[in-house]
Amino acid sequence: MSNRLHQLVDLLVAALIAGSSTYLWGLVAPPAVALWIATLFAAIYYFSRNPWGSPRGEQFNDVIDDIYDRYLP
């Protein structure tokens, strides 16, 4: 159950990143560009949780998991 909750929080954080990035980039860029950049930022966060060959990816994931374990049931 805990792993599913962690995945749900990962999706929510990615959605918050996408939403806030879309708004902020929308202030200085055309809407299509802002949406593309926001999607890129959200994907970078979400897929960084499952790093592909990054030597420090596991270390970052451990820190994020420790935060989740501290605040989530």
C-alpha cells in the first residue's frame, strides 16, 4: 500500500510542477511553448524517480522516499 501511495504522491507532485510551470511560462511564452516546457519539467521529475543510468539517481530517490515515509502513513 505504501508504494502505491508514494506513486500517487509522485503523480501529484508532477501535476503541481506541470500546473505551476504552465502558468509561469505562460507569462513569458506562447501557450503551446509553455505547455511543452511544463510537460517536460513534470516528466523530468516523474521519470527521475526511476533513473535510467544516473549514478546518483538512487541517492536522490532515497532522500525523497525518506520524506514520504516521514509524512505519509
